[in-house]
Amino acid sequence: MTSPGRTERLVLPGVLTAEQAAATVAGILAHQREDGAIPWFRGHHLDPWDHVEAAMALDAAGEHERAEAAYRWLAEHQLPDGSWYAAYADGDPAAPTDRGRETNFVAYVAVGVWHHYLSTGDETFLDRMWPTVYAAVEFVLALQQPGGQIGWKREAPEREGDAGTAVTDALLTGCSSIHQALRCALAIAEQREDPQPDWELATGLLAHAIRHHPERFLDKSRYSMDWYYPILGGAVTGAAAKERIEEGWDDFVVPGLGVRCVLPNPWVTGGESAELALALWAMGESDRAVDILRWIGHLRDGEGMYWTGYVYEDGAFWPEEQTTWTAGSVLLAVAALGGDEATTAVFGGERLPAGLDPDCC
């Protein structure tokens, strides 16, 4: 089990003790395969985004070797076009269960790689992962539309050698996550003194679309992620972020329980709650962030993992699963509130490149 001494940075009064944090980290490690893959839980699938989220939590807890193994898994199993499949059975690279390739899943490797570098200072790791990050970003930007938004996936190829149909419809949540990833990719390029001006322009165009053109995205406003992700991804800040949070607060936040996943369902979820806490921290609302994390203590299992969600009208945990990415999102929110340097850098965004402002309206 992870030593509580290694998780002192993850102590937050009323939310986690060092011993509790160590138990949560141990829970994630118990699901990690020997090859580094981190499925939702053993026997379930792995998706690249949640795999990275769990790896970042391991770095926040000081488990750098195990986090590096997770990134090595991505490097070793990247597809020739720079992507990964959307899902793999139990993290088995030979057993994809969804051969679509989702752009926000692919882009998130840049956030994890930059976070690992900031956590360890390992230049060799950064150089080794650069081809992986570069290829992933190029795959994602090939689906960027003239308005700046990025199509959300390529469909599964119908035959060998087929690229798969590009889906041009864009998702606000996914594009907000991609915005964060592009900024981290630019930070990696800057650290390596390998400028990428095309990426800078693409990042600026995407940010402009997120801030000013909601019509360029599919309407998913029932989902809480579409509410807070433009803030979490760093595109919406300051007064605009404050206004956005206040507009949706009463709709999505259930005091004492957490954050609804989707309206009007009476279902609060741990991942969305922890991510909202991160977004609140990023906009300077730390007290409210801590409140959210305290409220979702009811989702914590006695052994340290977290139930995915809770249907409060029925008084039932649902689905009956405890996922590595839910645990990871809680640990990352606590790490940010505790001032962990790498975590505050990738989610605070003050030191991340912002891209170029587009000459458009």
C-alpha cells in the first residue's frame, strides 16, 4: 500500500487524511495492469482520457514510476495516425471494443505528459514522449473546422487502411478539454525549443469559438460538463467564468450531495463533482470547491475508492462500480487545492501558452 508519508500533499481537512489518500492511491494501483494500462476497473474497459486522468493522480501522489508506465503504454500502443481507439477491453491493446477515435481522448496525453514532466523534471521522458504528443495533436487538429471547433471523432474504419469517416460535429466539453491539451502541448514544444506556430493559431481559434460561438457546438446543455468545462479547460476565465458558474449553480448543484451529471436526473456523480471543484479552484472559489469535495464524501467506499454516482431519490449508488478515474479526479482536485505545483500548473493555466488571437469575429 502507498505510504501515507507520500500522500501528505493530498491532505485536505474534512476531505482526506494522509491515510485516506494513501488508500485511494492504492486502490488505483490495484487496478493498473503490469503493462501500465489503467482500466476503469479490472474487467472493464480502458479509454485513453480516463487512463491519463488516473496516471496524473498517481504523479500527484508521488507514484512517478507507475505513472510513467501508464504513459509508456500509450506510446507503445499509439495507432499509426497518432490516435488511440476509444476503448480497450480491460486495457488489452489487442482487444479494442470501440474502434472509433475521439479527439478529446487523443489530445489529453499532452496534459498528462506535461504534468508528469512538471512532477519529475525528467527531460528524457519529455523527449521520449514528444513524438507521441506531436502525432496525437496532429491527428486532433486534422479535424478542426474553419470556425475553430474540432470534430469530436473519426468513426471506426470500415476496412483495413481506411482512415474512418471524420465527424465534423463538435462537443463543447470535448473541445474545452482539447483547449487545455493544446496549451500543454505548446508548453512541451516551448520547453523543447521546437515552436509550433500552427498549433498556436489552432489554439486561439478554438478558444475564440468556445468563448463566443456556442452555436458551433452540439447542444448538450443538459449535461453539467458543458456548464463548467469551458472554465476547467481554461478558455473562459475572470468575470465570464463567474457569471457562467452562477447561471448554472442551482440547476446542477445539489447541496450536501454533489453535482448532477445530467438534467433532470436525480443523480450526482463523483467525477463531475471533483471536476467542478477543480474549476472553482481555478477561478479563485476555493471555499466552494472544498464544500463540493466534502459533500461527495458519501461516495467514498470504506476501502478508499469512490462510487461513480448516487441516485438520491432512490438512496442508491449507481452504477455499481468504483472507477479509477473517479478516484483520480478527486485526488487531482485535492492536489490543486493543496498547492501541488504540477497540478496547479496544468489546471490553473497561468503559465501555459495561450495561443494566438484570431483575426476573426
